[in-house]
Amino acid sequence: MKYKIEKGSRPAYLQIYGYIRDDIINGVYPYQTKLPSKRLLSDELGVSTVTVEHAYALLCDEGY
């Protein structure tokens, strides 16, 4: 993954949401492609799975 969480900036879940949303828009994750698992992403970014779940929930709420 090329994502990096910046401490002291926006909340981590909003940063993750923004990274993944941008990748979806830019075609990194085409339609009906699976996103990285919550555990994999949380391990790589050093955040809890709940943080990643929150970001994924926002993506779902917006139709991504």
C-alpha cells in the first residue's frame, strides 16, 4: 500500500477514506474489485480495524 497516516492532521479514518475514494475514482480499484481487507489495511497503517471499518462505512454510505 502507498497510504500513510499523518499524525495530528485529520482523523485517521478520514485519511483512509480519502485515499481509497481517490483510488476508486482514478481506477486503481475498478468496479466490482475487492478492496484490501480490513485486517491487512489496519496492520499496514498501524491503526485499529475499527478505524478501517469506519472509513469503509463512509465509502459505502456514499455509494463507492
